[in-house]
Amino acid sequence: MKYLILECHTSYAVALDEQGRYIKVANLNYELGQLVDEVVPMREPAGKVQLLARRLATVAVAAACMLILFFGLIQPNYIVSGSIRLTINPEVLLSVSSSGRVLDIEPLNDDGATLIEGYSYRGKHSTLVTDELILRAMDMNFLIDGGAIKLTISDGTDFQALVEQLDELLLNNNITLIIIPEGAADPGQSPSSTPQGTPAPQATPGVGVSPTPQEGRTLISAQEAGAIALAATHADDVRLVSCELDGDEYIVVIYANGNEYEYEIDAYTGAILDCD
């Protein structure tokens, strides 16, 4: 193997071998740029090698700890991964982490600023914050019995946990919950403008409301979907619990005489596709 002398020092030289490796070798009166066939590699003292190994191990452990800290604590709890937009008449935007912790609340209108004034969300889960904000809205008369709430939820947010947390509150106060995935067209008017249980015009179970032509397809409103499900449920005590837009369907949940019914309703024609 050939070696090219790149550096010359009093007691050692640095050579480049044919494989592109730099080697510290004994300086046998070499000259800079000399090409030689053999060299005498020099070894680092054992103490220096061990010290270097310990330093590298320390750095590796520190790096591993930082990764664990970031992915195990910082990322799931302190980095925004989703949002919940709460609309009653007050409208606020909750920024949440992947673990559900609320990191910030931003008012989106004047009533929203009034709603969150003096409220502390620090260290609280989004389900608790949503529950407490709804209670505050009720105390401030923004939300009354028979009213409605709209939640616009980004991908990755656990809306099922929200529904379960709000279930008793919604039932006890006869409040309708409308859930809309972020980016979906807002189907209809503000939910608070139509009282819960108010039938939509010409809402007939199984037939639905004919959409207004707009490039062939237009969503019916969440209120219309809820009214269709209500009209199809023959019971004395009927309550609309939630109405969620899921792709081309509304998922409507109704409580009737102690039982829970889940309807799948075509979001364009209003036809009832399934009832469980």
C-alpha cells in the first residue's frame, strides 16, 4: 500500500493511505509530499484512549437523555399539535398538545375575550377547559337551556374524550353539540341561532332536504341533520346530544326514553343511511 505524507512534525507525521484514511505515523525523516510504501503507525497512549472513550460515552448518554426528555415530556406536553375552536356566541381557539394539554387560549371575538377574562387554563386538559368554558358561558348567559355548541376540531384531537366529558352537562342542560372537522365546510348557520330540537323546514325521515344546487352538491346544515334524526325517533323523551360531520355523513346521537341512538345521515341528501 502506498502512503502520501501530508504533515511532518518532529516526532511524527500524518499520512494518507490509498483508502483515504489519515494515519499518525513515526517520522522517519519524511518530507512533505513524499510517497512511501511502508509506515510505522503510532498508537495513542492507553490513558488518552480511555479518556476519549469516557468523554464520548458521556456525550452519548447526554444526547440520549435529551431525546427522551424531548419526545417523552416536551413534545407531547408543550408543543402545539392541534386545536379546538369553541363557538357559542363567544368564540375562542384552544391550542392543545398531543397529550391534550391546553397551551394557549385566543379570543376570536369580543364575547370570547369576555368569556376567558380572568380564567386560568394552565396545566389543564382540553376536556376540562372546554367543560369549564361552557359552564362560564352558561353563568354569563351566553348559553341557555336548549342552546347549542359548535366545536371545530383539528386532526389528532380526541373529540371522543370531549364528548364523554361533556355528556352529562349536555344532557342536563338540553344542549346540542355540533362537531365539525377542521377544514370542512361549515354546514349552516351559527349553532346558537337555532334552538335545539327545532325542526328544519321539510325535514322528512328517510327523504331529507333537497340541497340547493351549487355545482351539483351542497351540504345540508347540522340543524337539519339533527331535525331529521329527531323526527325519525318515535319516543316521548327525545334529546339531541351531538351532531358530527364525518366526510359525506352526519353522525347524530340522540337519547330517547333512556336509550342512545346513533344515526348516519347523508350530508347532501339528508337520507338516513343507518341507525344503531
